[in-house]
Amino acid sequence: MAVRRQSPRFVRHVALHARVVLGLLLIVLGQSPARGAEKFVFLTNWFAEAEHGGFYQAQATGLYQKYGLDVRLAMGGPQVNILQLMAAGQADCIMGSSDLQAMMARANGLPIVTVAAMFQKDPDALIAHPDVRSFEDMKTRTILITPAAYQGYWPWLKARYGFTDAQARPYTFNIQPFVADGKVIQQAYITSEPYALEKAGVPFRTFLLSDYGYPSYSTTVACLEGTLHDRHAAVAAFVRASAEGWKSYLADPSPANALIRKDNPDMTDDQLAYSARVLRRDGLVTSGDASRLGIGVVTDAREKASYDFLVSAKLIDPMKVPLSRTYTTEFVKDLRVLP
């Protein structure tokens, strides 16, 4: 499964793809860890960006080293199947787009477990023209979505708001169809497409799905069952350092942003600043349970809500995928990295 995103998402650069390939080769070939530190590879779900800021902050400020780890952050990308790479032993854990991803991967036979959720809110949104004021107003409009949406928020929208497959058309990570047609609605990442539209001077209205009850966590830390058994202490150290990194990033993102720009030269200061503002404004990291239980928390109630949605949408079979095997709270229940 290739997972997402860039800013704007339709921009692609051959040089950046080369950096991703080189990074993955380095994982295969291996590098010597720092003396006394345990090597740990974390594979992100896209090119380096602000949505990965807490992990880069933990790297930049020495938090991973503080907890005894020599961490390599390897970039994903549109042609990188991070689940397959982890299954092949080329990453210890991955950055999942959502807890739904882990549940569906387990349904397909991969024993993956969500251990932390750095985003309490999924950044997926719909963007509409200003005359659209509610989901009810969208029911007669064309909506541009990616194939991945059919195994995520689209079934939720259909069940909750009566959307139909007849409305859906492919989204190609290009805002021009939306700009050209005042009746079109498109999917968006709350930190990305709105930035592109603002820069273009195009008015729009944003509907962040999490604010309307979409249950999914995002920017998760997900690992194989075997890794949790064999490297329990390393995973625990990684989760703690990453949670502290996210807290630090929201306070001052500059250390991480320097590393992000190094890994992804196409990322601009303006885009990074915009995304960081949105992360704070919308409480993606610090809202909900995180405000009282700490950054990175996952709870039984939220995971059950995601699971129940997937079961009701017939995306997983509860007889084959027990909820209890899809996640664990043991790595986050006592963290208390409060915002």
C-alpha cells in the first residue's frame, strides 16, 4: 500500500525519488549504530514534511539518543510499500496513515499492531466551494477521491451522510479540477491542499472529517508482533522519545524543519510553517484524549470505534481479525507526555 502525501501533493521530483531509493538501499546495506545505542529503523509514509515533525524533532534534539537509540528515519513515497518493506525486515516499525490501515493489513495476513497514535485527529478532509455549508449540501455534487479512500473514510461518509459511489471520481493530487469547476468537491489533507488553494487565491470551505465523528487515529506507530516481542524495550523507548519530540516540535519546530528540508529539498519554509500552524490550530496532536492522557495515546474506546466502523462497512471480518490483536495500549498508557 503506497501512502501519502506531499505539499502540494501533485508535485513530484525525480531527484527526491532518487533520495528515497538511496535511503532504502542504506537500510538494506545497514550502517553501524552509535556506540552504546541500539539501531532502530522507522519508515515514514511519505517524503519528509511537517506531518512527520515530531519524529524529526526527536532526532534533531537528541531525544532518541537520550533513550539509547540510534534511529534512522527513512522516507516513504508514492511508489514505496511500507508494509511490505517492514514485513521484509527492512524497517522495525512504520508510520501508519491510520489505525484502520493496521487493522486491514492484519485482515490480509500481516500481523501488525498499532502501538501509538501521534495524531488524535485524522487530517483527511473534504474541500468545497463556499456555497457548500454542510455534508447535506454535498449529496448532489461530484467528489474527487483517491482509491485509498474506498477503504477508509468513503464508506464512513456513505453510511453517515448518504453519499453514493456514483458521486465519486478520481482525485489525481491536482487542485485544478476544483479550481475550474465550482460544483466539484475534493479530498484534502488539512495541512496541504488548503495551503495550495490559499496561495492560488481560491476561496474554499474545509470539512475536517475528524471534527464530524470520523474515528480514525493517524500518524501511528505500527510494528509487527514479532518486533514487539523481540525488541520490546526499543519500541518503548522509540514511542516515548517520539511523543516528547512531538511536544517539542509544537513549541519550536525549527530543529526538525532543518532536517526535513535536508531530506526533502522541495519542502519550503512557508509550507512547513503553514503545516505547523494547522497542527496546532486544529489540535491534531494534542486534542481529545491526548490533552489529559498524553501525546501518542490510544484508547480502547477509540480503537473499538474504528474497528466497529470497518466491520459495519464489511472491510474486515471480525471472526478473522479480533480487535484485541490489532493494537496495544501498553506502550502509551503510562507515558503522560502532556501537551
